[in-house]
Amino acid sequence: MTNPVESADKPIYFDNAATTFPKPREVVDAVVDYMTRVGGNPGRSGHQLSVDAGEIVFSAREAVASLFGVTNPMRVIFCSNATDALNLAIQGMLRDGGHAVTTAMEHNSTIRPLRELERRCGIEVTVVPCPGGVADPAEFERALRPDTKLAVVNHASNAFGIMQSLRELGETCRRNKVVLLADCAQTAGVIPIDMKSDPVDILAFAGHKGLYGPTGTGGLLLSERFDHGRMKPLKYGGTGSNSDSVYQPEFLPDIYESGTLNTAGLSGLCAGTNYILSLQGGVRGIQLHEKELAAYFLARAGERVRGFNSPASAALVETGVVSFNIEGKEPSDVAYHLSDPYNIMCRAGLHCAPMAHETMGTFPGGTVRFSFGVFNTKEEIDYAVSALEEISAMKETP
Amino acid sequence: MNAFSVILFFSTTSSIWTARLLKKAGIERKMVPIPRNLSSDCGYCVRIKSEDIERVKDVLTKGGVEFARIENLR
């Protein structure tokens, strides 16, 4: 069997939930532009190249703010990835104690900081069950208490593509005066989110996944109604502002952005965000494309691959993420064979989401995960399904 | 001769935002290092013509940009 896509040497990349690849040319050019033409440290000096670097960072703030319907670019906080952003929000809100509510579909980037605070700082954590992958809104509301400081909700699972309703859970949080932190690592740039209408107080995003920026980028968006005085910074240091004071500034975004920002990365993030905004249909178009690929794969593989099964109901998959197993085969073996000889890149195992796998009945064995991006095609999926047919028929590990 | 003023901000991010808004509004402006006699901060501020102060304040209010103060340059 030959790889039909461009050349047999070119890998087929189905690991976009880990990080998107390839990046648009514009992103590469923007990184090179910063490194070769600009080069200064944003916000640190008055010379032209520092001002130009500050312009680049500000453009990235504006692009990200506009993508999520945030009017004030000062409410975009840049971090090094979604995990970093989630840690700022979770630890910043809870390290003085309190109660937190979360879902049984969380990634380790939220449940680990919560469990650590539970162990070290005595916070209490309630995990709302998610039968079939979706949190029951009534159960979620019952979990909220008068001392609940924060609700942490995974918007869409990195392992199963199943989405929680931010609108419904967010309205519940607003009624109960609880701050909602949405983990949008998998949905920023994939599912339209508008912080003006979606009741989210803090949104964490990855810059290198659905926004097509370089690795090392991500951040938080704070809604206009969220009082950031409630969220303590985790890092203290130089901000380029209030240099005459030995105390951390309290204004946005400097309070959370100590140290030199990843300006090269943010230059690329700005280009990546503008790239997806320029695509016909915008983010909604991307979601339709990725959902269509996911549905196409599940249908084709279900028909043709012996012993194929997917733990998530196809109707619940809202992103380009699908998890599956082939009866009698270890997920890691399937992924290994897909990589060699078929040159298809995907991820097997628990995807840093053991709790979500427990919820879906695939713990501890895990699954094989395909995650599609804007550049994937049905032809690539046809090739992968043929590869899976051959792998499912293999008698033993060669 | 023109008299100039500078707008000082809490965050350098606000100064860049301001420069952009003023450019869009067609108001003359320049990013300059903060004069040492005004603050020991190491960042930059936005220099404008003093005669434009009221227009500038209007742009900043409409844009939602916070600033610390406006000082005349001698």
C-alpha cells in the first residue's frame, strides 16, 4: 500500500490535539521576522526595537482578544502553555483554601493542581460524574456550595472530543456566584467561544494547538466582570513597569507577566490566530471541517476495520478528536504500526487524562487517538483506514 | 514652537495601545522613553502635542485605556 498524500515520505499527521502541525507559512515568517528584524525586549526600553517588539506582543493580545470577543486586550495574560495558564488560575484562586468543583472528564493539567492543593493546602475538591462523558447539570449545581470559590470545566476532552456546555454550566455558576474557569486547550480556535455571551470568567487556551502558533505559547483571558484581585500571581519579578518599587504591580497584564515574554512565539501566535480568522467560515468552519473528518473516520473504520470500537458516541464528538481500540490489539502497538511502516502519526495510551479514561471505561488500557486539524483530508483518512484494516488482520507483532 | 506633553501609564502595554488608537484617530504621537524627571521607570510613554490633550483624553476614554497622568514637557 502506498501513501497517497503528496509523497510516501511525507508523514500523515493525526496528532493535532498534542500540537498542530504543520504550522501555516505565515507563522514561520512571523517568528523569523521577530528574530531577524526586531529582536528587542518588549516593554523594557525606550528604543525603537523594544517598541517594535512591544507592538508585536500587543498585536498578539488584540488578535487573541478579538477571537474570543474580549474588548480589552489588557485582559489577555500570556503564559507558556495551557497548563501554565491553568496553574495560574487554579493556584492563584485557591491557594488560600476553599472548595472547588470540577468534572470527571478533566485532563491532568487541571486535576493535578487541584489534587496537589487538596494535599498541601487543605482545599476540598468535588468531582462531578460525567456519565457517557457529559456532566449532568443538576448534579453540577448540587456540587456547588456557599464556600465554592472556583469551578473548573474541561470544555472538550483531549481524549474523546466530548464537549461540556459552557453556557449551561456557566449560567449555573453565575446563579451561585462561583467563578468559572474553562479549560479551552482543545477548543480555542476549534469551537467558537464568545466571552461576551458565554458565561465564562476565566478562559485558558493553548497557543500551539487550535491557534496554530509555536509551542511555548498560551494564556488566560479574563472576562470584564471578573475581579482579578481574587487571583494571586504565581510569579513575581520584572515587568518593565513600576521599576522604582520592589513590590509586584497590581494592574493587568503586568501583575501576572513577570519576566521576558516569549516574543518570538507570540509573533507566531499572532500570525496563527490571524490565519484561522482569515479562513472561510472562521472558527465555525474549522469545527465543521474537523467534526466532518471525525465522523467520516468513525463511519469508515466502523465498516471496514475488524474489531474496531470507539468508546465515545459519535454524536457527542464536537472536535476533531476520536479515540478507538481494535479488539485484541494494544493501543501502543497499533500506534507503533501506524507510525512504522505506514508513516501515520498519532498518540496512544491515556493522553494525560486518566480520569476521563476512567469515566469512559478505557482505564488503564487507554485508546488510540486520532486528532485532526485544518490541513487533514478525507484521502488521508482513507489511507489510515486501509492501514488499520491491515493492522487488525496482523496475527502477531512483527 | 509647539508645546509637548507626555502621557504616563501604569503598564507599557497601555502606551502601545494608546499609540495605536491615536494613530487611528489621526493624532500626532510618538513613543518616547519616560523622562527621568517625571519617573524613574524604565519603560516608555507617549508624547503628544499639548494642544491635542482634550482630543487625546476623549480617544482614551472611548477606547477604555487607563493612564496614570499627563505631564507638560518643559
